[in-house]
Amino acid sequence: MELCHAVLNSLALGPLLNHWSLGNGVRCVEATMPDASLTCLDLWCRAGSSSEQHHEEGMAHFLEHMVFKGSFNLDAGVFDREIEALGGSSNAATGFDDVHFHVMIPADKAPRALDLLLDLVLEPTLAEDHFVMEREVVLEEIAQYADQPDERVLQELLARACPNHAYGRPILGWRSSLLAMDPGSMRAFHQRRYRGSNCCLSVAGKIEPDLRQSIEASALAGLPAARDTSCEPKERPLTVECGRHEIQVERLESARFLMLWPMAAAAMQTEVMGADLATTLLSEGRRSRLVAQLRETLRIADTADMDLTVLEQGSLVTLEICCQEDDLPAVEQEVKRQLDHVCDTPPEDWELKRARQLVGNALRFALESSAQVAGLAAGQTLWGRAQDLLQPLNELESWTTTRLQQELFPQLQAHRACTLIARPGAIS
Amino acid sequence: MGGPELLLEPINTPGVLSAKLLLEGGSAQDAHGSRGSHQLLASLMTRGCGPHDHLQLADLVEGRGAGLRCEAHEDGLLISLRCASDDATDLLPLLAWMVVDAHLRPEQLTLERGLSIQALQRQREDPFQIAVDGWRQLAYGNGGYGHDPLGVEEDLRALSLDQLRTLADGLTSRPSVLAIAGVWPSSLDAALPFLPGFQDWNAATDQQSQKQTTSQASVCSSPQRSDQTLITQPIATEQVVVMLGQATLSHGHPDDLALRLLQCHLGMGMSSLLFRRLREEHGVAYDVGLHHPSRAGSAPFIMHASTGSERADITLQLLAQSWWELASSPLSDEDLSLAKSKFIGQMAHAQQTSSQRAERRVQLRGLGLADDHDQRCLQDLEDLGAADLKRVAAEHLSRPCLSLCGPQSKLDDLSRAWASELS
């Protein structure tokens, strides 16, 4: 345990956070990183694809595109040109739970960039001609994903595992749902979701002393506070439809074996960190159970990756194995055997220690750049978990080999998964 | 004294460091018939070296929660280590052991060879990758940059352990440089040459005469010269991938700064020309950009876009227009000044983490450039005018090659359009 303590101690040197809220409920967090060459401004909103209603499928993401098409004060393209002329860059991303818009900028230009960013995100024009043009771009994005066989397989797994949940449908939406949208319905979505209590502004980098003042005087403080919940889709705990499916996918060059399990929601941090340890122990690195057995020893798989996607309504664990089609039966049998085995017998101490080191360092490595720090801080703060960046690591201590065996590995049994086998071939 | 040249870059990090060891000579030096040998050797180097067999090595690295990789790039072998500062003294010797004494066990070769072949096969799932492979073949032919660093299946199957051993034996005499960025124990600087592995490297180098490896630039600076400027690869997809580009200059060539400025103008950020023209004005593509990596030889300069079949004609037309106008009309003052701002901004963006900083340090050395090359570029930038950019485009962007990947019927239309574009 000595090493582990050493890691935890030096981790305490990560950037310090300062949390506060505006009167209308906007959560703010700043991370002081005096050596950062660029400051990151990151605006998050609880307006991911799971907040879409029927007929809005794909709107959260399409709106993220439309935001960059101009606001009432900034014509299309002005924002990009000004930010980039200041030596900065900007981007955005839409997830199941939330969407965020971020700007990287030299510290002394941060106040100007903040005004521009807020103007753009909070007051988009959503002009008809831009709407029609940008929809074409989103349709191209959908087509590009459709041409990637591995993306198709993953989407198919989500659709079959979560058929009655927003996490089961593509964030990009469908061609048909996008074609049925108009700027009016998008404006209604924007007004409904982009509200004080749904937003979080995160700033990481060299923090200027008057930053807080300029945030309090900004357009963010003018957002309506209350969240209109009258017509919200009901958030419900995620369930996964267990089962076993086989499909054929065109242009797939090797077979895929996938499994998906439900896991504790993001708010249950102890369980989430336990799941992180469990998936690391099973499939990260050559000495992990699945990689060691399937790829290194039996040599029936090319890759074995397990991912934990932490989500607000219930996290997801996915396992993806690439193998030769002929080896599929052996792969399936061995995966089941390995998952049974960790349930029957607790893992070895060295395996837990190894997993702790990997999980701890992964977080520590992610604290170097202001963009990563701003994102990590905002992702927690937005959902009411105002805490230090390294707080999740404290949860690691409570997981012993026996507790993992008794509480976590039983959740990752083969019969509790949605299993999908994809073979190369014509579409079935 | 042998061993790698050491570059140190202390940066405040949360108790982590990044080390990058670059050995000159990469996949561009693969002999014909042995394409993939550098990458296969690289993958075997992490599977047992010095006092550690492949399991002990994995235990040591993963047990400390560290990351260790060795990859062949076009111009070099790059070994990357990322670890907690406290583990540096125990883990850094691995970098030297991999160079001095890689075990190269036959059973590990069988495993890695299989994995490389499968990875190559899976790359064919990505239409973009197919288009890249086609373009590379067209532009470089049998030259060093003509194949993916992963290699070619036929050659990989034929590679013998003896060939890899010969390649490995020459590693200690290659020019090499090690950069460490981040936070490390204060005693490390002085102790490094005497750490296990590094000591052996010194001894190995003393015994061998300092063989100079073939000059990298000479291997690949002359791109393939053929009359062919088009390659088409039919696949059953919705979109067509369009790539238009030319083999141009080495990083550090006096004219390359102008090309990198054109790269900022064409492809960097949402204010870039290709983004504006293809996405915002015509809505014909989601993924659009410009690829111009830093290379020791003639680096690719490629415009690319993925577009729906029914809009592929206009996409090709827009890319071709964007290409030819570089040499025919000078950039406006506004565009030139924006490109310069982006160039300066991008330098700060590329220095965010210890890993980025260490990699840039070894990359510059590998290219034979001064440590302050980037600062000098910033100074030289001021003197570059629109007329200079136009001249460089006329000189180095006069003969683009087109690579297309998508549905057969569309490729036929586009081929005809390309022929009339050139006539």
C-alpha cells in the first residue's frame, strides 16, 4: 500500500478548485493553473440527447452546430474569426446527458472570449437559411458514421440493449427526425433547456482577479433561473435488455464480440470507482484477465477493450473484442469462463494494486492541460457534485478484493449482459 | 560516451513526467520486401528486454500505472514513457534496455506479426484510411513514404527473426535523443547515464564504430514521378472520400514555413477557407481539412473531404478551386494576418502537456533542426508576405494527385471531371 499512498499524496498537488453560484442558479467553477499557457473557458448545459422529447431526436446535437452559425450580435463566422485571430480555438461536443462549448485562449484575452462565447451560446439566431444549410452538414456527419462498420455495430448494441431509453438512440438522431425539424422547434428546445439551473461555467488556467466580477456582470447572469419541468421527458433509471443477438455487417473486416451491462449512475461515486477498478482489472493492459487470456495466451482475439461510460441516469460498461470469425465460439466461451471465475474467487492482491495504480495515474495524467481540467471540473459541478478533482480517488480505498468479488463482478456476469455478435457479410 | 543525447524540460505537473526516446530511421527505411519491419521490431521491443521477460516487463510498467509504447513513425522509432515522477528511476532504464537488448522471442514474433496483419486488415474498414493508402501509393510509389508504417501483409508474412535481429543490432549506433519533460527526482539528471541499460548502451556504442545511417532525406525526398495523378478505389459506401494533395517539402526547408502558413489558412479552425467554403457556404461535407505532417523528407500536403455521392462533383470542384487559386491569386491582407495569428496560436496549443513538449524536442533534433527552431519561425513569419506564399504555391503545389474512394458509379463521373480539370 506504500505506493498507493505516495500516489495519493502527490496527487493532492492537482489544481485547486473554487466553486460558487450565480443568483439564477448557474454553477461556476474555477481551477487555478498559473503555468498554463492557455486558459480554457468551458460552458456546460444539461441539454444532451436524453433531454430531447419525441420528435426532437438529434436536436441537442444539431443545436450545438447551429450555435456556431451566429447570434443576434455576431454574424455567422465572426466568432470563429475573432477567437482564432486572438490565438485561440473553440469546439463543442454533445453527449447523452450534456453539451459543452469550449474556448482555449491566451489568459489576457479570456474576458473578451468569455463575452463572445456567452453571446454565441445563449442567443443563437437560428436563421432559416443557416438551419437548412447546416442540416445538410449534420446529414453528412450521419452518413460518415454509417460508413464506419465498427460505429454501426456499437450503435446496434446500444439500440438492442436500451430500446426504451434515450441512451439507446444515436446522439446525431436520424435522417427522418432531422428533416422534420424547423428553427421554431429548435428555439423552443433552447429556451427550455438553456436555463440558469441547467448551466455550469468552468474556467481553468491563469485566473485574472476580476474574472468572477466579469462573470457576474455577464449574459450568464441574465439567464432565466427556473427550470420549466412541466414537459420534461421523465428521467428513469437505466435498465438493459439482456439477450444475445447476431448480425452481419457489410465491410466489416474482422468479427466483433460485444457485451453491454448497466452500472451505477454517476452520482454513486463509490460504485462508479469500483466499476473503474473492475474493468481495469479485467481488460486494461497485457496483465489484465481478458487480454492476458484471450490475446496473449490463447491467441484467439486481436483486441479486448472494456469501457466504462459514466452517465447520470445509469452508467454503461461495454466489452468489445475483435477476432477472427472462426474463433467467435471460443471467444464467447472464454469470456464467460473468465467472468464466472472472478465471481467465484476474489482477484489477487497484486491485481487490485495494479488496477489502483492505473486508475489513479489515468486521472493524474489528465490534470496537465487546462482543457482537460476545465472539462473534468465542469462535468462534476454541473450535476451538483462540487468537489475536488481528486476526490474520486478516495473512493478507491474502500474496494478490497473480496468486496469487488461480492459486489461488483456479479453485476458483470454474461447472463446479465446484452450480447451482440457481428460477423462480416451482407447486411442482415 | 555513447547513448542518447539528453534534453531536459522541467515543467510543473501534478507529479508526472513524460519521456520520449527517438531513434532515427523509421518505416521510410523499411527495405522493399520488408515493409513493416520497423513497426514489427518496435512492437517486439516492449515484449521483453534486458533483465525482464515479457511478463515481468508488463508487470513492472502496469504495476506502476505507467504507460510504455514503442512505435515506428515514417522517420524514426519513438519510445514513449509516461509515469509518476517517483517511479522514474525504476522505469527509465526500460527505454535503454529496449534499444540495447530486446529479446525478440520467436513466440512473441508470431503473436505480434498476427496482430499487425489483423490491424492492417481492420484499417480497411475505414474509407478515409483506404483513400490515404491510395494517395500514398500514388504519390510515393515504392519510396519510403509509400506504405503505412504498419507495413504490407505480404512482406510481414515473409519477415524473419534474423532480419529483425539485424535491424535491432544496429539500433545503438543510430543517432538518438531522449527528452524528459515534467517533474522528476533531483538526482536523476546526473544518475541517468549510469542507470542499468544506459550503461550498457554506452559500452555497446564504444565497441561499434559510429556507423552513420543513410541520410533520411535522401531516401524519400524524391517522390515518385509518374504521369498518373488519379487513383480510384470503389467500395460500397454512402459517401465519397476526396483527397487532393502533393508530396512537398521537408519540415525545416526554407519554403516550408510558407506551406505551414497556407495550412493554417486552408485547414486550421472554423475560420479556415476549406471549412468556410465546403461546410458553411455549401454544406457538402462534415469532415474537411488539410493534412501536412512534419517529415524529414517530402511531406504530404493534402486537402480532404468526405461527402455524399450526389454532392461529390461540387466537392471536387471546390477543392480543386481552393488548390489552384493558391498559386494564381495572393491571399488578402486579412486572410494573411489571420493565418499568422493561427500559426502563433497553434504553437501554444501544441505545448500543453509534458508529452507534447518532450515529443517536439526530440522531433526537432531528429529533423536536424535547432532547439529554437519554433522561435525562429515566429520571427521569420513577420517577413512573409502574400507574394511569397503565392510563389511557394506555384513552385511546390503545381502537380496535385487525386485519391477517391466510394461507390463505383460516382468514381467514374469524378474521374472524367478530373481529366477535364487537368486538360
